[in-house]
Amino acid sequence: MYNTITGTTPLAALTVSQFVEILNKGKTPEPSPASLPTDYTDGFIYGIAGIRRLFNVSHATACAWKNGFLKPAVRQHGRKIIVDKAMALELFNDNK
């Protein structure tokens, strides 16, 4: 068996651990959870369609709720509508 692995060493002459070691040499280490990018969109829903999906209601009902009890959770700039999901669910639970 070979002690050193060169570019001319046949694959059949390698042990499994040597082969795995060669495969892992080129890989970059997995990023730690602290260095993963933060998803800032996780707590938000977008548009009337987002409200419809969250509460499973019709378009007309979603529009009425957006302008009604959900108003504190809604931010709108022109046609862009962003709703804070946690606040919307809390307002929905408080609404009678």
C-alpha cells in the first residue's frame, strides 16, 4: 500500500478514508449559524394577497381588514404594502 498519494496513484489503491480525505480537501467548511445571512422578510407579508393567504379570506375582506383593525400593522408606500405578521396576528386575536 502507498504511504503517499501522488497524482499518479490509482483510485483502486486508495483506502476509503484516503479517498474521503481527498474529496474533503477542496470543500469549504460549513458556515456557522451566527454567520448565516439574516432573513429580514421572515416576519412580514406583502400585499393584499399576503393578507388573504395569512387569514384565508376573500380579496374584499382583506382590503377591509387592511384599512380596519390591521391598520397599525400595515405600512404602505404607494402601491407597496408590507404587513408585520406577528402584529397582524395579535390584532386579529384582539379583534372581536
